[in-house]
Amino acid sequence: MQAQHQSSSAIEATTPANLKRYRVSESWKDYEVLLEVNFDVLTPDRAAMINDYLYDEHTRLMDEGGDVIRVAIRLAGATMIQIMLEQGGTAFTPTFKNVFGDNPGPSWTRDLHSAEGFGGCEADEKPYGWCGIRVIGANVDVPGFYEVELTEITEQAGEWS
């Protein structure tokens, strides 16, 4: 496994043992976000604060078998998929570089860190922020013209309520 350290261009590879990578995916549309978690930062207490910040914390905890760390990671992935859809989608890998030699992961990570419940976005933010999670890849595409269908709905047929 390779670790990721934020740099001005590609994400470098050197892995401390306290880093793990996770894929959070939505199977209906094949959305997925790749996250890297620093367990020196994301402790069970901090994960509990992330979970408790938003409504329905008990159900999420039950769904993950009481593992609050998994809840926080899954919640971060779901949050990122929503943010990415709102911003028009994205697709990149941990080694992707745009024409300027940059990887979009740090920018998406700032969006995660500034989302409610994930600790805020500090001016001198560390790569993993307060929550201990950063975005290293994604495949989230908004539907285009050819992915949607148009169907007329008539009140008489009882299709509209």
C-alpha cells in the first residue's frame, strides 16, 4: 500500500502504517470516491463527533456494526459524492495530473473539510485536516442528455399525484 502526501503536483507515494485507503461507492450509478485516512488524526472520539454532528447518528452506527470509524469514512464518501454531483462531477486517480501538473485531490479535500461536521477548513490546513480524511480519487459523473429519458405523464392514467 502506498501513502499519499499532498504536494503541488502529483500525490507522492510513501506509506506510514497509520494510513489506509477506502473506496466509498454507490452501486446504482457506479459513483465512487477514493479516500485516504490518517488514523493518527481520525480517532474513535473524533469519528464519534463527526457522526454525532448530523441527524440519524444511531442508525448509521447500527448499519456499520457499531464501528464509528467506518461510519465517519462512509459519511465522508457520501458527502463527497453529493458535493461532486453538485459541482458537475469529476473523474481522477491518485496519480492523475492535469495540464498544469496538478492533481485535483487537494481541492476536493478542501471541499470535504469545509463541509459541515468535518472540522472546518483552516488557512494552513494539513493534508488530512481535522477529520483525518482526504480525497485521492473519484469517478462521479452527472447524468447527461443520453442518460435520461423523457416520458409524458397524464393525470388520467393516475401516474401523477
